[in-house]
Amino acid sequence: MHKPWLNRPQNPRNPKNPSESVVPIQNLYYLLCYAWNRLPEQEALLSTEAAAFQRPLELLAQVLASGTSRLLRRGLENAYSERREELGELRGRLLLADSLSRDLLRRGRAVCQYDKLGPDTPFNSLLLGTLTQLSTGRSLPAALRHDIQNLRRRFPASVVPMPLSGAALRAVRRLRLSGAEAFLLNVCELIQRSALPEAAATGRTRFRDFRRDERLMAQLFEQFVRNFYRLEQRQFRVLSETIQWRAEAGSAADLALLPAMITDTSLESPARKIILDTKYYAAALRPRYDQQKLISPHLYQLYAYLQNQPTLPGQQLEGILLYPAAAQMVDVRYTLGGHPVRVVTIDLNQPWPGIKADLLALL
């Protein structure tokens, strides 16, 4: 979990954000799938692995195009939408005031309001709007823009594109989508978060590399690790939990002043419980007086979790601090307060099978 007190200056010899050196674009699809609690799909894997992407936006556009193509083959979801039209016959509810003000009744016409089942849903409109933005800009290779333009033509004519914006995303998210639609909505949101207006304020947009957003990547790394274990192993129950302080005070108000302790990932079985804290940092060590040292706030935080965590009889409590490997690889083990603790890095720059094997080996 990204903590506000972790925004302290990093070692100037190392990059502040590890993403540029440790998360290659080809691995981003895996990271995003697991972060959004969805297993990678074979068709999307083939399309993303076959392309040599130069920027993350190209990967996002390819993933969005592949997912949209599958939705169109399956058939877009339909929903009832409210329509208001001038008709030559009564349908639904007659809007008498509108009809009289336009003198329609004398001509045998009326303004009616009715519900119509069709594909012009908020999600489909937002999806089409996002594809329109991607295809009309100059941020993607011409071949990919051409593919997206062809994809847009496969949408039913009744679907009206909705411009991609924060307000539109919030409105669609309130629908609580699931499955492929929820995944593609996350892709649209990441595209929107990566878009910046042109300096000339012409209404056009340019795109930045979202891997440079330290807070966003910290959230994605945390969610990636937690959901990877939810999907890829069955030995442990996986959750994020709030740990209560083993503390006493004169009043409940005093206890309420204590900061919340919320784990990034807790893995629990009858025999073991592992508190795993992810830290999206350029290095697991910092120089201090010409020596490399572990980052003390990270270790103190995990130690506090372990000291306040109740366990079942016969259950071994353990802690893991997990960093992406950038400046150096680290794998050290301790016993702190009677609990095994491991500080370890994961190399996100290696091929995916190696990442998967290393994560499973941590358990």
C-alpha cells in the first residue's frame, strides 16, 4: 500500500521511479491484468507479444482494440435507454406540452418519450469515444490507428461516441460493470489519466508514459501482487486487512487517534500467515554513512504489523517486504520479534514465466 510518508527523497544515484528501468512495456499487460483481477487472455497475449511497442500508450491501444474486437464478435450488451422523439404515432408517454407548443397534434404527430432496447449504452458510447480519440490523434503508429478506425466502423450506427473524460468515466463506473467490460473500462481510465492537453491549447491531447506516475505505479504494483496470489495459488486465502493496535488508552477517542494499519496483502492458511508489504521503490537499500542499509520506515511498519497481528493456535506468522529490482537484487532473512521476516526484490524485467515462478517461490 502506498504510504504518504514514503515520499522522501531517494538516493540521487538511483532513479526516483523504478518503473522506467524495471517494467518493460511487454510485461505491462500482465501487470495490468492481475492488478485488475483478470487473467491474461490468449488472444490479447498473441497480439501484444507480436508487436514491438515503443510507448505504453501503444500497448493500451492494442489491448483496448483486441478487447473491443472480442466484444463486437460476441455482440455488444444492450440496455434500455430513454428516447424523446417526434413521431407520427403514439409510443410510450405523450409529452403534451411539447407537442402543443410545436402545434404537432393538428398534423397528426406528437412528441413521445419511451424506452428503447439497444446497444447505445453509456459503456459502449464511452468505448467508442475512446477509440475515436485514439484514431484521430497522432500519438499512435499509422497502422494501429488504421486498425482502430476499422474497428469503429463495426459499431452499430445507433451508438453515439461519448468523449473520454473524468466525468464520463465516473458515470460509467457507477454502473458497476464486471468481466471484460470492467477490464476495458480500466484501460480507458488509464488512457485518460495519461492524456495531457497540448501546450498550444488547441484541444488536442498528447500522452505521457504513465510509468512515470509514482503513485499510480505503486497502486498497480500492490494490486498486481495481491491479485496474482488470489488467481495463481490455492494454498492461502488472500486479502487486505485492518490490524487493530494492541493498545490501551483512557478513552475511545484517544484510541481513535492511532493511525490505521492496513496490510497490502495478507496470505493466510491454518499453518501460516504472511503479511506481505509491497514497496514501489528504486532500491531496497539506501546509503548511510558509506554503508548500504535497509529503509527503516518500511521495516518499522512491517514490524508493527507483526507485533499487533493476532494468530490462530499453531499458526506461524511471517513478514515479507517486496520491492521491484532496479538498482540491485536483495534477498535477506531475519527473525524479528520471534517472526521470520524476508526483504526481497522481484525482477520485473525478466520474461513473464520467470516473474510468475519467482512470485510463487516466495511462498
